[in-house]
Amino acid sequence: MMSRSVSRIAYLAGVCILAGATACALQAQAPARPASVSTDLAITYAAERAEIAPGDCGCFWLQGGGADAAITFSKGLGIAASLNGSHASNFAPGVDVNRVAFMAGPRYTHWIHTGTAGSQQGRGMQFFGEGLFGGERAFNGVFPASSGVTSSANAFAMQTGGGFNLLLSKSFGLRLLQVDYARTTLPNNASNTENDLRLAFGVIWRIGRR
């Protein structure tokens, strides 16, 4: 009687071991889950404090807006691209200016959780920092250069800074504030560089999951 019980126990133990080994083998052969990827699109209003030339501020405010898109991969690393347009009227007697810039570069995004329930539903706050590089086209203005004065000019542009996103749901949120240092190389009859402060806020749409 006892030998039968022992045989049954040994049989059940063998079945369990075989099932466990089979499960482990299947799990090892299963493809790894792809890393989570999210895409964000933001539409913003922006105000940029600009200078006519370094050392002689003549500062004025450009008003405009822009759109930026970012793809975030694992561990918060990703890439971003932005398209911004701005305008200033009569910043000097009878002088206006229009500027359009396109830039792209790396972005790092960090989640600031607002509680387990909120984070599971896609709600919370993000902080991001980025460095973007590209070009700018300025037109309908006055740009003094060594070859003479022109009404339009092309220049290198860069933008570094960061901001905060408040995620209200899995797909919608607010760009609470974005602060950037913006540098361009438009002709200005001096150093041919401009160092601006750019402030922006708006709305964001999010596709994907954390």
C-alpha cells in the first residue's frame, strides 16, 4: 500500500517537473517584448525676447507659435523636432520681421508620478530637456551684412532648454511651461549672433504607452 502511494507521489512530482521544464523552455523561446515607445505632438503659443545685437540690446518680443513632435524610447531617451514661426512689428522705426525655424535633436523625458492610480491611467507630470539644432529663415525685415542690406536671410539656429507636461489622460495633456535659450546667426552689423529667451505653453497629444 505504501509503495503505491510513493509511486503516485513520484509520478506526480515527475509530471510537475516536466511541466515546469516545458514552460521554462517555451518562455525562453518566446520573443522578447518590444520596448515601450510613445509619440507626443504639441501645439504651442510662444513669446521670444529677442535682441537686435549683443551688447546693444534694443530688445523686443517676437510673438508666434509652433508645433513639435517627439518619439520617446525606453528609459526616457528619444528624439524631437520642432517647427516655429514668429513675428514682430515695428521693433525699430518702420521695421518688422518674420522668422521660421526648423530644428531637431535629442530629448530626455522623465516621469514625475502623481500616485499609482494616476500613473496606471496615463496621468501624471513629465519633465523634459532637449537640445535642438537646425536652421532659420527670416524675411520682411532689415538685415545688414558686409555685402549690403537685405530684406531676408538664412541662419543657423539652436535651442536648448526644457519644460513640463501635465498628462490629464492617456492621450491628452497640457504643456504647462517650456523655457529655452535660442541662438541664431542672423546678420546684425555686429557679431551676427542673437541670444534669445523663448517661453511657450500649449496642448499635447500622446500616442503610445509608457
